[in-house]
Amino acid sequence: MTPLILTSLLAATLLVPFDGEPLEIGAERQLFVDDHVIDQVTGVQQRLGVPRDEGPVFTFDRSWEGPFSGYSTVLVDGARYLLYYRGLPVAGADGTDRETTCVAFSDDGLHWIRPELGLHEVDGSTANNVVLAGVAPVTHNFSPFLDTRPGVDPRERFKGLGGNEHTGLIGYASPDGVHWTRIREEPLVTGGMFDSQNVAFWSEAEQCYVCYLRTWTGGGYSGIRSVSRSTSPDFLEWSDPVPMDFGDGELEHIYTNQTHPYVRAPQVYIAIAARFMPGRRVLSEEDARRLGVDPRYFGDCSDAVLMTSRGGTTYDRRFREAFLRPGIGLGNWVSRSNYPALNLVQTSPEELSLYVNQNYAQPSAELRRYSLRVDGLASLAAGHEGGELLTRPVRFTGDRLELNFATSAAGGIRVELQEPDGTPIPGFTLEDSVELIGNEIARDASWRGGRDLSALSDRPVRLRVVLRDAELFSFRFHERR
């Protein structure tokens, strides 16, 4: 079947029996950022989420930070949030000793403090939050992650990479995210240009470390800024980078890719990437002078796009429009602004937070927070006339079906479970379904006979979901709570 289009596909009543193997989804949460679980839709659109601007949460106003701070990363370690970023008060060549790696802490992801670590002297004082200094070019683009591999050495719970095309990516490790030690003298990853933020993580789905790194489509720094991928079984020995495939459509400059496992469904990799538009100028020279923009940084503009992957060397690039548009005000329309921080994190039971570097190359350089509904990266939506989703056959574990959804007061959702050939399963037909009405992150579907699906667990079934003036953000099967 062709990939999902944003208009109606074949009606469920014209179902052709599915002759492939069922998807083994177990209890994994299913999102609608791609068509992985979708077979057919009628009257349903795949809708891209819209992040909500929650305002600035951090201003780069210390002497060791400044207008060129960037390449941010947000990690969650237990109850603590950590923000890493490059401190750089003056523009210059990449990889100078003026670049430092800094950290800030938060207990809620909303309010941040700079710890006075006393580790490195900068501008005549150690009263700062610098965790790496004097190790250029590592600090140009150092990007850490929390290693979730089972059995990882506690002294290396945090790992990170930084460097350029001359040094390769150099590896560091830390027990606490503050005190970092170089892993070895030789670089870990080679074969890229690395002139951006290069990100890595442990993939539970693929059972290896993966690194998404900067390459160009031409030789050296020619062609289009793009992304390649390398893998490692142990974080020490890495494969040669392989260019990512972006599917059909015109290639665009991807400045930072920010690929990471989605927090509630780690089998899905989310890439909230900075899309760079070189030479697309919005500000006049007078505008730039008035805002205090460095004269080298107002000839271009940027926004952010959403890409996804399920491993391998392919991005799903179905959403061509911007995921995050530049905000109101000319300060948002300068070069290298609107660059998302690495990682979408959960900051409440109902909310995800995305952090974005804005006002780059200006005295007002800051990090802003944007919020999303949990699982709200994309949805399946139907209007008042209604629509239907039919999934591929799936094999699940558990005895309940949980949905994340929103309806209008007049709208609703009903769920039918079917055999792989489309035959409704007695007791779980559309007529048996109890209509779901409301706006909830997690509510179990039910039928006249109740909610218990244990009799269907571990056998292939399809879901037929009928929506009217409603959105479906995700679903999963689970054990009774």
C-alpha cells in the first residue's frame, strides 16, 4: 500500500485481506508521526502538532556565554533536568578556546539555575557553571546523553561527543554529568565534517549506540548540509558513516538534526531539526543595527521541521511544512536562530517541553520553552462528517486498550476490533463500542461487555477507529492497573 496521504484512502468496507505478517507491537505506544501502524484511512487527516510558545526560560547573559551560545541539550536524570550549552561571547572560527561547555539545573524543566562549580577559571573566576574548557574543538559542539544501556558502568552513565573534521568526534564520559573525563586519545567517530551538533544515544530497539552526524552532500563543505549515521556496539568502535535517505522531495539544509528516542515510545526516533535557508534574508542592515545583530548573521533565516525514523538509514520526511515557525519580531529571523535543543522531555503528566535557541548573534540571545500535549507531535483528525482509521493486523500483549484523544462536545470515538480479514470480533464490534467523549491523555476503550481484552492478547487483530470531530494522538495496549 502507498504511504499515508493527508486525504481519504480506501474505505474499510472495501478491505482486501492483509497477507503480510502482523506487527508485533506488544505493549508499545503507537504514535501517528508516520504510517507504521496504519493500513487505511477514510475522511481522516494526519495533522502536525503545533508547539505553544511558553516564553524564555534562560538568558545567555554571563560573560562566558553571550550572543553565540548554542547547541543546547536537555537531559532528565531522575528528578533533575540538566541543560548543556556552548558558551561563546564573541564570533570567530569554530573550535577556539573561548568556547566552553556549560550546565544548568532544574527540578521542573521550567526554572533553571547556574551552579557555581569551581571547575574552570573563565574571565578570571571559577564562580561559573563551566564543565569543559580548554579542550577545543570539543567544546565547539559538545553534545552529551544519558546512557540507558543495561549494565552500563556507573562511572560512565553520561557520555558525550565533540570535535571537528580535523580531530574527529572525541568521546567523554561522566558519572554525574558534571565531572567529565576523556575516554581515549583517539577519536571515536570519523568520516564526517562534524560542523554542527552531532548526537548519539543507546538504542534499545536496535541494541547498539547510534550517532547522527553532520555531513554534506558534496565533497568537503560543498552541496547541502545533511545527516549521516554511524553505529557502535560498545561506544568505542564505530562504523563508517552512511548518508541518511530523506525520501522523495527536494533536499533542504538540515543544520542540527537532534535525533533522539521519543520519551514515551523509544522505538520511534524523533528529529526536531533546524532547517537552514542560506541567503534567504529578511532583515535590512538598518534592522540589524537596531537589534544589535552581528553583521555576519542576518543574511539567512531558519525554522524547525519534524522528521522521524525507526532505525536504519531512512528518515520519514512526510511533513514538509515547518513544525516550529519563527516568532513575531525581526530578532527571530536571523541566521542560526530557532535551533531546537536536543531532546523533547516530559515536564508534567500532560505536557512535553521543547527548548529552542533564539535571538542568535544578539545581546538578547535566549532559550525559549515550547509546550506540546503529550504524544501531540502529530495526530489523526476527523471533522464533523467523520472518518475512520483501519490499522494493520497487530499482535499485542495486555488486557486493556488505552487511547490519548480529544473530541468536541458533539464529537466522539468508537473502536472495533477485527480479525485480520476484516471480520468484526463478536463482543468488540462497533455496535458494542462505548463512545469515548472528552479530552484525555489516557482512557481505556470499553465495550458493552467491559474492557477486558485478555482473550485477544497475542493473536492478530485489527483496530477500526471511527472518529467524529475528534483527534487521536496515540494508543497502546497494557495490563490492568
